[in-house]
Amino acid sequence: MTKIILALIAGTIFGLGLAISQMVNPNKVLAFLDIAGDWDPSLALVMAGALAVAATGFRWARRHEKPVLGSRFHITLKTALDRPLLAGAALFGVGWGMTGFCPGPAFASMALGNREAIVMVACIYAGFWAAGLLNGKN
Amino acid sequence: MQNFTPVSALLGGALIGLSAFILLWFNGRIAGISSIMNGLFAASGPNRYWRLAFLLGLMLGAAIWQQFAPAMPTLRPHYPLPLIIVGGFLVGFGTRLGSGCTSGHGICGIALLSPRSIAATLTFMASGIATVYLLRHVLQVSV
């Protein structure tokens, strides 16, 4: 139960962060990707702010053997730069550039009366399903 | 660069980093939204509930902020629906195949100095920039 409450708190802080930084505005995200247009570097600073806090916090957390409420840290130890990783990332970027939505802002925007986001999330799930078929994991 | 909002970007980003820290420190989990979304239906039992709670929080947090900033522009009534449909599919397909998105690779993975996440982030940034360039400056789609 405590884990679920902590996840709710973490999710809420994440949603606040996405809204305050205006990452729930897909046009602002597209303006970051549009380096040949009226470029808006804000997204780079969102990442910088997030990385500064996360890197410091993660480093401290991982000095401990396990998390406060769990038996282990669920972290992948893979290091290979394989084809699924790079092809997947490349396709994700194309979809991101077509829409201005990555998964977090798309999901959060469903609460902002944004019908586009509902279509987006439904199509993301269709994509998950198709990728699972490819891997034989559905 | 007249739309650059450095202060709110850094502040919002710091909150996202704090959220990722809380989820890892307490629950031992990575705040990667694509895998949390996928696991909502793929996982079972308690592994489903914390994901549901996180995703509900994601919507709650955005909705709370909208109460303070009602003028926040988020809606694009005339954006071409085919772009959303095909783009949404590619986001889902690509993030599952590539094991992560902007949060899982771009923030958590890079914070852990994972070479896979650094490579994935450089790749989706490059293909995102190339896609917007193609749409806006070559095909002249007015988006």
C-alpha cells in the first residue's frame, strides 16, 4: 500500500513538473525540435534540471543495498547498443516529431481536456501491442 | 528564441528529477513513462497498481497546475489527425522496441550513465529534429 501511495506522489510531482515546464504544450516541444525555425531551447533546460536532480539523487540512493520499500533496484544492466534499441529510438523520434508528444506529456494531457492526447495515447498502446507481436511477447 | 522560458523549464525539470528520485529511492523503480504505461496492462497484481497510481498522479499533477495557470496553451484544434494517429503508433512501437522514451532513457538512463540510454537519446533527438525539419521546411506542412 505504501508503495502505491509513493507512486501516486511521485506521479503527481512528475505531472506538476511537466505542466510547469510547459512540456504538456506539444507546440513548445515541436519548437525545440525545429532548429531551423523559431527555436525554443526550453526542453533542453527541462532535461538539464531533471538530470541534475536525478543524477545526484540516484547516486546517493544506489549507495544503499536496496530501496526503502523494495527488495532491489529494478535497473537493467544491459550495455549492448543493439539494433532494436537504435531502431526503436529512431522510430520513436519520428513519431515525437510528427506529434510533439512523448508518452508522459501525452498521458498527462488527457486530464487537460485535450482530445488529441486521448487519440495519441490510444495509438501509443496500438504501437506497444504491435511491437509486442514483433517480439512474440503479447 | 522569443518563446524561451528558462526558469519554468529548469524548475519543472527539477520536479521531474525529484519524482524519478522518489520512485527509485522508495520503490526501486525507474520513472520511465513508456514502460510504466506498457506495464499497466502487461503486468499483474501489485505491479499493476503502482503503475496505475503513478499514471493517475501524472494526470492529477498536470490538472492541479492548470488550476493555477488556466491560460496555459495546450490545445491544437486544427492539428492534422493523421499525424497524431501515425505518430502515436510510432511512439508506442518505437519506445517498446527501444525499451524507453524521453523519461526512461533521456532522464533516468542518462542519470545512471547508461551507454544504451545515451545512444537512444541521441538517436531519438536526431530523428525528431529531422522529422520536424522535413515536415515544416521541406514538405511545408503548416504545423
